[in-house]
Amino acid sequence: MKVREIINQAVAREAKQDSEISIEIAGEPEAIGDPELLQRAVANLIRNAVRYAGDRGPITISCSHEPETIVLKVTDCGPGVSDSFFSASSILSFEWTRRGLVKPAGSGWV
């Protein structure tokens, strides 16, 4: 799938009329995967940027690639995530299993 097309579709879907969005894509990156899922993921990032920082400055979507890696960034001038979100007391432990992320047995939390 052509990543540029996915990004353009997501921007068209999520941008508001007064949104200032710039797209910076190096080359013509292509990826293997489900285009709809990638578009949904990118659209979610854009939607959050528009919702929380849309009037605070530009939103920039950049994409670069190497032979087996694509880096996609959505940056904005919004307030970001508070420092308390990253404090040790707010971090819960999860284990990766074939079913996905699950809480460890005996962790004492639900």
C-alpha cells in the first residue's frame, strides 16, 4: 500500500476547515498490511491533534523510510501528556501473551 495515499485520506477525513496541517513525506514509502487499519490509526492521531491542539499552531505529519522501517510522526503544539501520567505510581504492569496484553496473575489489581 502507498503510505502517502493513506495519509492523504486520513487528513481529508479528519481535518477541519481551519486546520493548518502540513505533510512532509520523504520519497514514496510503501508498506505491507491492511490499508484500512493503517488509515484508522493515522486518522486517530490526526483527530487527537486537531481536537487538542488544532488552534494552537500547525499540525505536521512527517513520514520517512528505510529499507524495512517506516517512521510516521504527527506533531502539534498542544499541551501534551502531563508528567504525572508517566509517574511510577500510575504505571501498571502487563504481560504480552498470544491473547494480547493481560494483567499478571497475583498482581492485586483488577
